[in-house]
Amino acid sequence: MNETTDWHENAFDLMRGVAAYTGSPLLKGLSKVMARHPDADVGNAFNHKQVGCKLWGRDALFDTLGGRYGRIVILGGWYGILASMLFDDDRFEIGAVDSYDIDPGVGSVAETLNGAWADRFRAITADMYQLPYGELGADLVINTSCEHIADLRAWLTLLPRGTRVLLQSNDYFSEPTHINCVPTLDAFVDQAGLSDVAFSDSLPMKKYTRFMLIGTV
């Protein structure tokens, strides 16, 4: 076996062991992702920065709006890691999570990761600009990739008035795929133009600062 195969198999064995030791359904799902989807970029999706930002969002959400939700809609859900972190937290009572992403290659990975909650999780391939938001039945919409949205306020107008949202952006202007970063938290507040802001804060990272808003459209 070559070095790449050795690394992957060793990492898979390690992840299975950690999952068995902790009893975590999230880590068990992650080990299954490594076995069934060896080409998935889980090292990037589950790195410490990605996890840190999602933990920050999860804790702020619970402290701000509580933990009971009928249906959460996550946009740009990628591999479904945020959904799995919400399901894995005993503080939350969640009826369903729908994870939308325009990339057709990520849905099967997200479903594998969230296999422990298959009866409450859906990975859906769709364009967030084309969704019938009034028909989704969401009592919370999450978008942690607002730096990828050309006109954030125009997108937010697609949501029914009164929809609760959790939004994240950043000031990582040097990343070419970030087409609409903001320089400060105040700029993010102005850009979103929410009718009510229940939470706003910044999370300094090594190369950029992450901004988050929780409020109502």
C-alpha cells in the first residue's frame, strides 16, 4: 500500500476507536464517511476552525433563542456537519433539519454523517435563490456562508417576514471565493438589515474575524 492509503486507513481506524470510546453518534458517522467517501474533504470540513465557528454558533443559538425547534433549514450545508453537531447536543430538541447545498456531490456524505438521525435529517440539492421559503416550514434558517452571497439583503427579502435567522460572515477578503466580505461587525449588521438583532458578536481567528448575527428578518 502507498503512503496515502496507509494514512487513510490509519485515520479511519483511529476515528472508529475514538467513536467507540466516546459513544458519540457524530464521530461514528464521521468514521463511516471516511470509509464510504474516501474522496470527501472531511479534513477541511472538520478542521478546528470550522468546528470552532460552529460550536460558537451552536452555543450562541441556545443562549439566545433556546433549544427547541420544529424544523431548521441550513443553507450551504456542505457535508452536514452543523446539523450533526446540533443533533448531537442534548440541550437541543429538534424535529427536523433540512440541509441544502447546490453541490450534488455533498448530499450522500451529509446523509452518511447524519445516519444516526436519518429519520430527522434530509440533504437536498438546490439553489438557495430558488427555494420557496414560505413553504419550507422553517422556524429557523441558518446561513454561515454570507461572504459567498453577492447581495445579502436581497436574498434575505426572499424569506417570509418574521423568520428567525442565524447568519455568519467574515473579513477574509483575500480568499477569492469570498465575494461579499464585511470589514466589521457593524458593517455586517448594516448589510443584513434585520428587523431585530437579538445577538451580534465577533470571533477573532488567526487569519480573519468571524461575525455572527441572530435575529429576525
